[in-house]
Amino acid sequence: MVPFLLVLLPLLVLSVGPCCEGGRILVYPVDGSHWVNMRILVEALHARGHQLTVLRSSTSWYVSEHSPHYTSITVLQAKPQNIESHEFMTAFLRRSVEIRKGEGSLTAFFAYYINLFHMVKENQRVVAKLVVTMFEDHSLMRRLQDSQFDMVLTDPVFPAGVLVAHYLQLPLVLNVRWLFNGEGHFALAPSPLSYIPQLFSRLSDRMDFIQRVSNFLYYGLSLYMYWFISNPPFQAVCEQYFDSGVNVLSIIQGADLWLMRADFVFEFPRPTMPNVVYMGGFQCKPSQPLPAELEEFVQSSGEHGVVIMSLGTLLGGLQPELSEVIASAFARLPQKVVWRHLGEKPSTLGNNTLLLDWLPQNDLLGHPKTRAFVTHGGTNGIYEAIYHGVPIVGLPLIFDQFDNMVRLEARGVAQVLEVTALDVESLTQTLLDVLDKKKPYRDNMHRLSKLHHDQPLKPIDSAIFWLEFVMRHKGAAHLRTESYRMPWYAYHNVDVLALLFTAATTILLFLWVTCKCLCWSLCRSRKVKLQ
């Protein structure tokens, strides 16, 4: 009875507890797949009766100007961010894949990061310019101030919303996994490099000596990206509009609440902080019935079931030669295949494969006949696979997808292939391994799924509760560590160590001088006696 009440109590608190009636929330989203996450929170908050205003740019790719769930304010932007351009991102992907064909050489390594840093630098420069445009629009800023918002909800991977929140002096809530300089936890919580892998390192939490050296070097790479690539455009904005000593990272570290898109079922364990709320998989939901034609195709798979393949909303198109390899491998399977594919139909396509411009990914993953998921490793798709218990074949392409796949491999629920070295035989064998009932991939994923579901509150309900908590209490400063206000030498106790070292050295030096003087005095007295 007692365990039952412990589970029931949080649900009752959420359902009948205090709510912020008529709460006003300013939302500054990031476009692309990040808006897919933010939109879910926006719709859930709207359903709770809150009024939401979304700041969007005139070049926005995904964020609609008109919606029944929010009121939008559109800021004129002359040049779009590169992540808002499908053409740019497609070209960036192709260039990244091309560079990786020479993987293992220093030339390829530097070319890859030069390409990445160029993209990031240009994007941050455009975002910072948009912030200046908003700050210089006094009518807009007066409108935002007069609206009397209760808080700002933003994604800090491109920190325009962070700067707006500081300008308006409002409580700040972050919908976050990545910051503009790496993984979010590194800015917030102690992060020992001995067992916490850096972004892009492709390491797990079990590192040998060489891997720890590599992880340390990737940490240095992240510092370079922060100081010389990401931060300078925003630091210029801070110096122009804020008091001295203010920088973007300190504002982010001072946020009231971090809604972290992570679940330790998937993420490696690590130190954390009281103002972090974990909501990994909050976008997941039970599957709905498939359209009639698609259901008929899935049912025609019989006992073998179906394989789902999708490379996300952005990366749906592949180079034609790569598509031919994938189509040939699929043709060898006894399963039916549903493939979200853009571009020319592969000549090697088998009769068992259905090509679609768009597919209901969540509903397919939740279908009882689905046996495996072929994916690039985007976070949304990964959590949907975990939610429904579907093992994965990974084809990571860019950004954090490689690190995501390392985590899945460490959990024993996925096999990962390098797309630049992909061939029909290796892909076919990998698919057969993951589909094989005698191998542990499916059982391991079912175990992860059970762990993910076994929570007192659904991730989305937990997120909404804490968002309303911040509005009710005008922030959550009591949960926030004050470490971000400390200079680096105080945070790492360099000054204390320096004092102790100086004191110890002084004492040792004093003892040495004293002993030397005593020895000298004894030697002299002996000489006097001998004389």
C-alpha cells in the first residue's frame, strides 16, 4: 500500500496542485529539429492555460508565424542562419562526409573541424547580429517589457534567447542538451574528464589511458571553439548592452532551471545539480494506427516483420551511390522495409522496400511488427526507439550523432557503421545481426524501454510541473549553485592551494635554515673546543 501511495502522490500533486493561471511565457526557440522539441513544450503549456509568445525571425524555416498555441512576434532578419537553409545544411553534410573518407589522417581531421568551425562561426555571427537588431528596436523591447512575462523559455545552443532574458531581467528556463560550446552539463556541473566523454570524442565512460589523453585534447578543442569561435560575437553584444563582467556563459550558468533532454537510461552517469530536471524522451507517445495502405504493407511482412529507415527531417537525401548500397542490402532481407527516401529511386531497390517522402516514424516504431530501426542517430528518433523497444542500426553523419551511437553501443542495443566505408555485405550482415532473436540487441532494448517507462511522472509532466514552479515562485534561485559567480581560481581552489603551498614552503625553508644554522653553530663550537 505504501509504495502505491508514493507513486500516486506526485500524480495527484501535478493534477490538482497549484497552477499558474494566466502565466505569460516568452519563448525564444532554435529552428530545425530543436523546434520539434520546443513546440511540444509550447503546446503542453498552452493546454494548461498559459499564454505564450514566440519570438521568431522572418527567415525561420520551421517556426510558423501563425499558430493556435501561441502568438508570434517576427523580427526582420536580412540574412538567414545557415541552419535555417536546407541547401546550406545539405552542402555541409556532403562536405563533411567527403572529408571523412580520409579519416585517420591529420589532414582530414583538421579539414573536418575547419569546416565545422566555419559553419558555427558564421551562424553565431548572424545570431548575434539579430540580437543587436532586437535590442536596437526600442519599440519591440518596450513591447516585451510591457507584456510582463513571468519567464523566458529558450534553447541556448544559439543563445539569443539567453541575452533577451537578461536584458528583460526575467527568470530563465533552458530547454537544453547542447550549448554553443558543447554539452550542457560541462557548463553547470563538475565534469571529470577521466570518465565523462567530451563532445565529438566518440568515447564511452570507460576509458583507458590513451583514450583519456584523447578526451583531454577534445576538451581543449571545446575551449578553443568557445573562446575563438562561438563566444566573441556574443561577448561584443554583452559589452555593448550590459554591465562589465557579464558574458553569455555566466548568464546561462545563472539560469533558474535546466530542462535537460537526457535520461540516464541512455546517457552515461555523471554529477549533476539540483536545478536540472531530466526529461529525456518527453516527446515520445503511444503509437497511433497507420494509414490503411501503410498498414497493409506492414501486415504483408508476416512473421518476419518490418525494418524502418529514416535519416530525420534534414538529412533525408543521400548520395546516389550510398542509396544504391543501402537498397541492395535491404533487398537481401526477408523483412519488409519502409524507407523515408528523398531523391532518385535506387536501381537496386527490392520488391520488399517501400519508399516514402515522409513516414509516421513514432507510429511505425510502435507497431508490433517493427523489428529494427536504421537511423542517423538524432536524439528524437533514438528516444522514440527506446520508448518502443526497437533495436538500432546506426549510420551517424554529423554533429552529436556519433556520440549518441557510442552510448547505444555501450548499452548493447545498436550496431554502428561508417557511411564512408559502407558496402552491401557489411550492412546486410549488421542488419541480420540486429534482427537475430538469438542475439541480445532486442532484449537489451526491451530492458532499456522498461527502465525508461518506470518513472513516477512522465517526462513531459515533470517538465510542465517545474516550469509552473518557476512561474509560481518567480524563479528558483534556491536550487542554483553560486559557483558561476566565482572566478576560476577560486572555483578550483588555486588561491587556497597557492597559500598552502607558500605556507608549507616557508615552513620547510625556515626549518632548513634553522637546521643549517644549528649545524653551523655546532661545527663552530667543536672547532673552538679543538683549538
